Amino acid sequence: MNKKLVLSGFGNVGREFVKLIYEKKEDIEKEYGINLILCGVIGREGCIFEDKGLDLSLLLKCDKGSKGILQYGKINNDSFYDYPVFEGDILIECSNSDIYNGGAALNYIFNFIKRGIDVVAVSKGALVTNFTNIVQLAKENNVRLKYSGATAAALPTIDIGYYSLAGAKIKSIIGILNGTTNYILTKMEKENVSIDEALEEAIKKGITERENSMDIDGIDSACKLLLLANSFMKIEYKLDQISIEGIRNIGIGDINKAKGENKVIKLLSKAYFNDNEVVLKVLPEAVDRDHPMASIKGTNKGVIFNTDTMGEICVFGGESNPRGAAAAAIKDVINICRE
């Protein structure tokens, strides 16, 4: 089975996606009978597209981002277009997330869906701003839509909810959905350092960018929580309906106070029913050391689904980096083909 892929966005995650196809192409074909052909890459300044497939070894020698797309186009002139090419079997959407209006990603997703092309979304912006519209449009066009990478990268949150918990009612979701903040809180707790020191270490290690307000202020966690809650709790909430408090104001005094109470501070994302209303919150909270969330260290993430028939289902771990997000996208592509 041949599957022609188009990638939008050639940043950190998009580039890792190309690497994984290059590394795992033969294994995927042998294991699943799927021949993945990357035909196109769309960026801000143009698009490269070859119907028979791009030269991945050449593409990976180019820089990341639009610069790399332009470099490839200069080498292979016939492959470069100054507009997006909306062709192929599956779009993998890895553009920069715009959580305020959806950005270019929203345009790409809408255009591919209207052409009956399946979509794997890794960036969160389009889904956060237009979740209901995208889901409805996908149904109308008989398009399969998957977004594992947008809801905690390698941690299989969406898969568990949709497949493993089919038939059960999800009564609540509790998660640590951001690896950066968990790394910082873990370092503060273990080494008795300030948030500024822990954050600087995270930047040096490449765990987060110099501009990290999305992580530190809890917005990234809120975006992921929103997608999970809208997917599983029959709501159509927007980001402004979530109570959000990040870790920016957590100090050593807070960490030591929690230690004295045999607790540890974690940035928790919560969705639960209050009477018939669903409440969504992101907040730092001191949890008992015997609580499952207390055991999640470093950049690891975790989620607990509380159900009416299957009890509590917990899953922890998952690579919290661009490669983990790219691997989630590969998984979604494979599952689209299997379906």
C-alpha cells in the first residue's frame, strides 16, 4: 500500500518526522505493508513537491524551517512552488501553533479536508481554536482526523480514550501534560534550586526555548487538556473557559513547605464534572507522595482517566521532545492506514 504524505512545517518536529520516515521506512513497510512516500513539504515561503517522492537524504542535509525548503528548491528547481500544493493521501500538520486564531495550520487543515485528504495534526493551534469546526468538516468529507501529537506527544492519551476506554464514561481526567514544567519542579524539589536556576538549566539542555511562557504559565497544558476534554466529555469549550495558573510564582518556600507535609508540587491539569457542568483547571498543587502523579519525574508526563466501568486507568512516560511528537505522528499515520 502506497501512501503519499504532505508535511506542513519543517521546524524541529517536522524535521524529526522526516528523519523517522527515512530511518524506519523499510521497517514500516515490512511490518505493516505501508510504503510511506513523502511527496511534499509546505512552509511559509513556498512548497516543495514531487509526486514520486522527495529525496529525503537531500532534504535532511538542508536547514530546518523555510530556509531548508528554499535550499532544496534551489537544488531541484522543478520541485519548488510559491504556493501550497494540496495533494496526497495524508497531511501531517506540524506548523507553528497559533492558539489565538489558528494561523496557517488552520488554512492547511481546512483545504486538505475539503479535498478528502486525511489529516494528522501535531500542532495544537488550529484544534484549540476550531476543534468543533474541524471535527465536523472531517465527518462531512469522510476524512480521518488524528491528533496524538497535539495532546502530550508520545504519551498515548487520545489512543487510550478512544480505543482502550470505548464504551466507558470518562468522569474525570487528571494529568501532568507538560514535560518542561515537570522537569523544573522536579529539579527544584531534588536540588533545592530556584525556578530561575531550574529554568535556565532546562533551556541549556534544550528542554525548552528561551521564550517559554506557554510552558511556564500553564497555557500548553491547558491546550492539551482542552483537546482531551472536548474529545471525551461531550463539551465544546474554548481556551478562555479554563482556569489557568502556571508555575511562575512557585518558590523554594513552597517546595519546602510541601516537603514538610510529605508532599510534592506538580502542575496538574484537571477536567471533572461538578453537577452537570465540566470544570477545567490547570494549577500547581501539592500532592501526597503516594499519589501516582508524585512518581512522575523529570520531563515525563502522565494522565489518569477515571471511568464509570473500568475504574482508574493510568499511563505515564513518553518522550517529551520533538522526536516523541514526530513518533506520535508516525503512529497516527500507521493507524489511519490500518483503518
